[in-house]
Amino acid sequence: MKQMKLDDYNFEIHFTRRFPASKQEMWEKRLREILNYFPELRGRTTRKLKVGIIDQSLIAAGRAKDTDQIWVRMDASVWTVAHEVTHLVQAVQYEDGVPKEDRIPFGEKACDIYTLARSRDLLDQPPHYLKLPFHVRFSSWPNWAGICHRVAKEAVERRRSGLRNYIKWFETRIDNISTDLELENTYRGYVLKGIPLEEMFG
Ligand SMILES: [Zn+2]
């Protein structure tokens, strides 16, 4: 078991026994980089946040435990770690009595939206819980990460101004954008093939 203080974060990293020593340094660096996107957790001394890196036998890539620990699999993506750290923010904000409109609501979809909204840099994988069109999730995520980040930011803003259904709003907005883009691509395809527009719409 190894414990490490991450800058001004009161985190401990716990590596399991079978975790290869050669990968520990890489993971410490990675966690430090990811945590830099979560200033809310900085300088908290009231509780210890434990980050467990565990071997690949765990079925889920990550999970938050007892609101003050997260465990991630050693092959977890940046996204998975960021999503789990967002669960810690949910707990910390609740504990601190952050006003409702500024707080990340509990729930997996809320966690996904607020993680998407935080930074494009954390989005190496699509979110697990939000409903996304098939090709957004499976065939062109790198192209969609930036769009999802911007739309998620807007959803968070809208929620702050009173929109209750901000999750549905996000999912519908992404669905609409993807339909529009598909249409545009089809249209571009026709133009490239030299087919007259009258024929296309006739
Ligand atoms: Zn979660």
C-alpha cells in the first residue's frame, strides 16, 4: 500500500498488491493532472479522499465508495477517473451546503453532464449514462467530444437559470445537432457528386 499527498489535495493513492510498480509513477502523474481540473477539492483536510488503483478483475471501470473514496481500474480512461472524481465533488458540495442551483445534483446522468462541462481535456471517452445517438457514441466520439462539452456547459447554465429538465435538454440538443450534421453531410455528398439540387429535393 502506498500513500501519497497530491500537492494541496489531501488524497491518498492506494495501489493494490498486484499493481505493477512500473505503472505507479504514471498513475500518480495522471491523477495529479486530472485533479487539477477539480479545484473544489483542493485544500480540504476534513476527510481523506482515497484513490484506489485496482487490477483488471473489477468489472466496472470505476466506482465511488462511501462518498469519500474512489476506486478505478488500472486501465481506466481519463473520463472514468474524472466521472468518479465528480462524484466526490457532489458529496463535498452537499456537505458544504453549496446552494442548490450551484451544486451538482446527485445521480449518474447529472455526474456525466457536469463532467462533460468541466473540460474538453477530460473527454477521451463518451459518457456512460447519457443517451447519445449511436454514431456519436461509437463511431466518431473524438469529433463529438468538443460539441458535447459545449452543449453540456450550456445545459449547466440553463439549469442554473431554472431549467429543471436540463438532462433531457442536453440529450435532445445532441440528437438534433447530429441529425442536422447528417443531413448536411448527405447534402454535401449530393453536391460533390454533381447532382442538381432540384433533383435532390424533387
Ligand atoms: Zn458514476
